[in-house]
Amino acid sequence: MPKSSLAGHPLHPMLVVAPAALIPFAFILDALHRSTDNDDYANAAYYSLTGGLVGGIAAGVAGAMDYLTIDQDTEVKRTANVHAILNGAALAATAANVLMRKDNRRHTGGSFALSALAAAGVIVSGWFGGRMVYELGMRVEGVDPTAGKPALGAPGDERIDHSFMDVEKYAAAANPAPH
């Protein structure tokens, strides 16, 4: 079970949004730069890569804290290993790309390929992260809606049962009968 949380919500999935969006977006910007030769796209790609790298490091720290709590020799641990390796490779490619472009934002010398590789790594890694949550039941604070249920994809959260109000009950409480 993940241990890093904020207000009862797992921290790693909150932090992973930045690199999961910014690194593939940088590849799109690089592709636009390559097709238009507009340096604004190259500049935006560089800053997107930088933001994705910083966000990825933060998400990696939270993910590592959770990783250390996973029991050895389990399907969750094996999936987490693939997830971590893909994320590490994507961040390494992104770091190399940022360093290559530090003085010149244009993608040269293989940095376009690094953008594509990092984007693909982040996207595939996201699938493995989702698998840990939705198929293998990895949750924070002991909430495990998959307990006793077959893994059929995204299970419903047990809290959803309490979100639907009994309309008659609440209407009666709001409008008591006259005496």
C-alpha cells in the first residue's frame, strides 16, 4: 500500500501528472518545430522538457517511497519494477535532452529521437502504473475495493455507495411534517 499521501490521497499519482503531460507534449512541440522551423516551438519544448524532468523527479521520490512498501515476489512488485525502469529511462532520456539543448533550444544531434523515446516511455509506463491501481488493487490507507472481486478493470471505489443520497430521507428531514 502506498505510504506517501496528502490529505488521504496517494502523492505519486498527483505528482506524476506533470511529467506524464509535459514530456509527451514536448515531443509534439518538437515535431511542430521540425515541420515549421519556428523556434518558438523549440523553446516551448525545452521548457516543457525541463518542467517534465523536475516533476518526474518529484514523482519518482514519492513513487520510490511507495515502491519500498510493496511486498517482494508479488505481481504488484513485478509490475512496479517495469513501471520504475520505464520511468527511469524516460527521465534519463529527458535529462540528456535538456542538457543537449541547454545552450541551443533547437533539437539537434538526436534530441528529437530522445523526445520521442521519453514520450513513449512515459506513456507505456503510465499503463503499468494504472495496472497496479486498477487491476492489482494497490491503494492508499487500506482502501481496497478489489478485495474479494475479480480484476475486471477499473473497480468502483467503496466510497461511492455513500455518495448517493436517499432523497426521501433528506427531504423528510428538511421538511418535517406539521404537528
